Amino acid sequence: MSMSFRPEVEVHVTNGRKLSPSEPNSVIIRLKTKSVEIIIENQTTGRQNRRTQVSPPFLIDINLRSSSHDHIRTLLHDRLVGYPFESYLCDDLAPKISTAAIDLGFGHNGFTLTMAATVTYRTVSVMSNDEKSLRMVLLGRMKAEEFKSLKMETEPCSICLESLVSGPKPRDVTRMTCSHVFHNGCLLEWLKRKNTCPLCRTEIYD
Ligand SMILES: [Zn+2]
Ligand SMILES: [Zn+2]
């Protein structure tokens, strides 16, 4: 289950310079996108994990012929097509650009204006038990070389009783935190029903 919120937009002028009246009004916006994902791993204890990702800046350059919000919004719309929450972003940015343009003497002289905008998208997801198991299995996944170094090639998987690695085709294995090793597929099936290691009954997650 996942919820998204309206993004937070932070904008500031990084550079502004007045030009002669015959020069155009050029505005450059460096738009950075930051995604913050909050993963609630346990609803009872409230334990959570946070993942933040920042994308490289996206440059929007526009030529203002009017300081009206509508004009600026239309220019931004054209550049932001397909951007998440595009319309909300345009509504947020247009008045700020307009104010900065007026401060720089819109209508009396030309100018160059550079603004930095950071849009933060926040999502909150609650992990289901299936997702927790999958994540655990992925975290414990072992590479073939690592597995060979344990000298367990001949050991069977105690869930299906077949060999862990030998057989017609190689199978992925996972070592759990208790150090027991099983086939990934077998373990995922098992964890759908139980929350413990099949061998030692250590609890997998709380
Ligand atoms: Zn197995
Ligand atoms: Zn175990």
C-alpha cells in the first residue's frame, strides 16, 4: 500500500541581472526533483526506513513577454508536460517567477534571471508481510562463489529436500540471518505461511 502527497516546492533566485531595455527577459529555472520514500516496516512499533533520491537538475529556459501569472503558467506547462503534479508545479512557480521578474524591472529593462527550484515528492508505503519476506530473501541472496566457499554444495534445502545447488539448472539460494540456507523460491513459499526459519524457528521479522 502506498500513498503520495502533493509535492513541496522550494524556490529561490540564484542570480538576477538587469539588461538594457532592448534585450529580452530570459528566465532559467534549474529544477531538481527529490523523492523521499518512507517505508513503514512495522505498523505496531512504527519502525520505518527512508530512501531519498535526487535527480539531476532539469533546465527550463523561458522568455517572458508578460509578467502575468497566466502567461508564465502557459510557458511552464509547455516545458513540464508529463512531469508529475505538473499543473500544481506550474501554479506554484508562476507567481514566484512573476514577482522576481517585477523586482528585476520587468517592463522597464531586459534582464536575466536564474532560479533554483527543488520539488520534493513524498510517498509513504506500508510493507505487507509478502514484501517483507521478499525483501528479506533478496537481502540474503548469495552469489555462487560465496556459496561455494561455505562448502555446502552437497547440502539439501530442508524445505524441498533437494540439493541446494546441484541439479539440472542452477537455483538461487538465500542465507537467512540465522545462517541457514534455502532455495529462494522454497523460502518465499514458506514465509507466506510462517514467520520463522524452517530449521531453527528464529523469527524473521517482527
Ligand atoms: Zn528447496
Ligand atoms: Zn535458521
